[in-house]
Amino acid sequence: MEKTRSGTLLGDAVQDLSPQTRERILQALAQAIPATPGMAGELLRTLEQAVREGNPTLLPAEGRRRAEQECPVTTLAEQAVVAIRTLRHHLTGEDEQVELVRLTFISELLSGYVHAREDIAAQRRSAELRARMKELAALHQVISAANSSLDLDTVLHLVVRTVAEVMQVEVCELYLFEPERGTLVLGASVGLNPEAEGRVRIRLGDGVTGWVAQQGRPVAVADVRQEPRFLYEPTLHEEPYHSLLSVPIILYTVEKLVGVINVRTREARTYTPEEINFLETVSGEMAIALENARLYQATDQRLRQKVDELTTLQRVSAMVVSTLDLDKTLGLIAEQAAKLGRADMAAIVEWSPLRREPEVVASWGLSPDAASRLQQWLRPGKVYQQMAATGRPIAVRADDPTEQGKLAREFGFGSLLCLPLRGKEGPLGTICLHTERPQGFVPDEMDFLAVFADQAALAIENARLYSELRRSLEMKSTLLQEMHHRVRNNLQAVASLLNMQMRRVQDPQVVRYLEESASRIQSIAAVHDLLCQETLGVTTVQAVAQKVLEIASAHLSRPGLRLHCQIVPEQPLPIASREATLLALLINELLSNAISHGLANREQGTVLVDAYLADEQVVVQVRDNGEGPDAGNGGEGGLGLQIVRALVTRDLGGTFTLRRDGDWTVAIISFPYQPPRGIPGIELPAVPPVYARGT
């Protein structure tokens, strides 16, 4: 016969019972059950049902039920023994089958219990594993959010939203610690008033959040209405929320407080150790991410600040060097130094080379009384000596225990900064700045202003050199004008002597020679007359031609000749004294040649002089409507034309041509143009652009 429950001792024992034995056991159980209270009686009832129904699974099921009820195994075993003893008391006689039932009763009961305990343990391990995986997934989600950006504000808002979502809470708020203030500032929140972010600050030790930050330990409050440390902040609109879990965010590698993270719910809630541990783990991971984001933000802000400082420095330096006027330069430096250093007063101080006395040469925002007090503070000379020795800025605060600090207090100053102005030959002076800010001038600010002071010193040196050069040029210009004046007077004296001689000579040929010589000398004198009126030996081709025409037409024109001389209007062409003297002789000779030869048989004539620049050559055309050169001498002409050719080719390095152009005789002088060298601060006539001209 096949067994219905293979491998079960009780099943085998029950199925093998004879009807008489089964009946005896059932009668004994019926007597024992009423006499056995508690768990033992319940166990006997289960045994009775199993024997009566022939169902061997009831006892293992009872063992499983006791296991699920967390009944200790020792208790179950004791009660099973009590049940068996009671049954033995009511079951008389010795029977092998009865004994087998009693033995298998305890075995099957405990077997079901053990199997149930193993299943429950497995289920618990599985549940714990699932919970751990869920916790790790939530932690990963929070860490991913924290590490998804280096922008601090973005990180804060991502973290609070993620924590609120994974912990299933209505509120999550994150405070950042401000070491310079010793306070916690609300950086981001979800579920609270968003306008409170960046505004609400909590001092260390104040409220639950401040206590957690100060003590470095988490606090879980089921109902904040029962927590004496809790302080309401109306700006947060936190009245609807009752429970609170607050955990510090600490960078444990350096024991540095980063902030505090809080979660809240509307209903009162007791937070489990697992929830507290989870939030502590989150805060530990967040500490690194938040510190990295904060460092990145600080670095980024510092970098932007440096770029702004360099841009400002470049702009200010360009402004300072935009003028060569010393007074304007000093005033600009004082004003820009005050603005760059956020100072309320600025002064540029020089020391007298002999007495080492401080003198304020430029200032901004400095009253006469403050200037006097500043000079008295500087007069002992220790600041000057220290700067001259080290070349570094000196910052002095009124609360400094030094002698300079004591003097600053006595003279009513808050914080003073002295920046050395260093030139090539030594110290030029100092820029003194004053502020009433409690922190005074910070090191980064001092370094930035020191760079500006170096640029300012260069601008001051350039302005001083320019001023000295201008004074030197003005002196040289005066001397040169005086020299030209004296040369002109001497030449005019020579010309006057020749004119006196002409009046005593009877020979017309000799008179003509003397006239030509006097005209040449007066032309040169006219050039010197122009040069003594101009600046540093510079005049124009047109001015020279105009003077020569005036002199030559007055001295060389013969009686009975109506001579009309004209300068063709052109852009003024500046030339130096040497070229001007040679050009005066050339135009004089050409005009003399035109009057003596071309217009010799005419009662009237016209002479035109045109000077211009073409292909980097000075071109001077002298036209007359006379008869033209004598073809018999090969165009070489007399002494005048020979002088012209020699001066043009030898002294000017140019060319000379003489030709007929219809009714006009045209003499063309061409030589390379050499513009006068520019003089700083001296305006020369504009040089016309190069343009093509027909010759």
C-alpha cells in the first residue's frame, strides 16, 4: 500500500494505527484536553484532530503557526512535553503504536516550527536586502543629484528635492554654514517659503537646527510642539509641520562643519533608526559634494573677480596714460586709485629731495585739514624709509599697536594704505589711501593696487619727461629763433651795404650785378625772417615762394615793366631750414632770369609759382609768359641757370628742366621730399597726401 505522505513519521504512525488503538488514543485525548489548560491543551486538540482525521500536516502547521507568533522554541518544547505527559496519564497500557504516536507528536511539531523559522528568517533577509537595495538606490539618487553640477545653487536645490522624494517627506531644507558670520543660512528648501532662501539665518546653538550644528549630532523630534529647543521662524511658513529630523553635514576628513539638513512631515512621526542612519549617510556624502561646489564657486568667483580687476586695471591704465600733462596725470591717478581701492580719500605725496618733507601734489576727496593731518602723520619719515627699503605697500590701521597705528589714531585716521611709486632712478613718492571700513585694506586689494601703482609711476615718469622735453624744446626754439633773427639782421645789413654801393656806381652792368647779389641776399634773409617767426626752423614751400616773389619783384623789376606775380594755391608743404634757404635762392634766380631775359622786351608780364607734392617729390614750377630761353646757347643759359642746376642737383639731389609750354616758359625743380621731424607738443602744417600731377 502506497503512503499518502511519504517521509512523515506521524503520517506513517497514524495510518498504521489499528481501529482499537485509534479509539483508545481518542478517548484518552478527550479526557486529557479538558484537564490541560493553555498551549499544552491547544497542542492536544491539534493532535486529536490529526488522529481523528488522519491528517498528519496539522502538527507541522501548528509548529509553523507558533513560529510565526514568535513563540520561543523552548516554550513550545516545554508545552509539548506537558501535553504528552498529560496524555500518558490518561492512556493506560503499553502499546508500541501508541508510543510511536507520542514520540512523533513532538518531532513533527518541532519540525514544522524549525522549518517555519527558517522560512521567516529567509523572508526577513530578503526583505532587509530589498530595503538595503532600495536605500542604496535612494542614496545613489541623492549622490547623483549632488554630483550632477558644480553650481552650488543648482546642487542645493537638486539635493533637497531628491531627499524629500526618497524619504517621502513634505519638507526638506538645507542650511549652509557661514564661518565668517558664525551663522547658518538657508540655501535651498522644498515645502517651505522659497523667498526665505538666502535670507533666513540661524546662529549656532539657536533652535534645534543651531543645536545640531553646534553639537554635531542628529536630533529626531516626533512633534516640535513638545520640543523646548524648537524656535519658530515666521518667514519659513513652517507652522503646518510637526515632526523634524535634523542632521549635521560635516566633512569628517577635516572635521569641518558644512551645514545642516532637515526633513519634516505634517503629522507627528517617530523616525526610525534606519531613517536617521540613512539621512546621516546622505549628509556625509553631501558634505564632499557641497564643499566641492562651494570651492568651485569660490574659485569661479575669484577668477571672474580677477578678470574684472585686470579689465579695470587695463581701462584705468589706458585712462591714466592718455594724457602727458603732469597735473592731469596726477589728478587721474589719485581719483582712479580711490575708486579701485574703495577709499574715501586719496593723495599723491612727494618728498622734498633735500628735507625729505612730504608734500601732497594731487588728491581726491581730501580736505585741506585732512591733507595737513596726513602730512603730519608722514613727516617722521618712517613710512617713507620702510617703503624705500622694501618696495612693498604699507597698511596701517588705527588699532595697530605700532607707532604708525598710534599716530593714525591721534590724527583721526581709520585705515591707511601707502603704495610706493617707483621710478627708474628711485622712489617718486607714494599713493596714500584712507578708508573707514573695519577690515581696512585686504591683501588681495593691496596686491591689485600695487600693480596699479607701478602703472601710475610709469605714467608719472612719462609725463615728467614730456614736461622736461617740452621746456627744453621751448628753450631751444627761443634760441633758434634768436639765431635766425640775428642772421637775418646781418644779411639785411649786407644787402643795405650793396644798395648803398649801387647808388654810387655809374656802370649799368655793375649795378645789375649788385642788384642780383642784393636780391639773393635778401631772399636768404627773408627765409631767416620766416624761420625766426616759425617754430624750430620749420616753414612751408609756399611761404618761402611768397616772400621771395615779394622781394624779387620789388628789387629786380626794371622801370616800365608791369610785373604780376602769383602763387598757385596748394596745400601747405612743410620744409626744414636748409631746404628753405636753397629754395629761396632757386626761386630768386629763376625770377631774375625771367625778368632779365624772358620779359626783357615786354612792357608787362606774369610769373606763376606752383609748389606741390607728387610721388614723394617736391615739385616747384616757375612759369612766365616771356620769350623763353635762347636756343643758341643750347638751353644752358647764363650764370643764373648754372647756379640753379648746381643747387638742385648737388645740394638737393633733384632734377631741373626748362621748357616751353605754349606761350609759357616753364622751369621745373624736383627733389625728394624729407618731412621735418615731428616735435612732441609742436603742431606742424599738415603734409598733403601724395597725388599725381602733370608736369
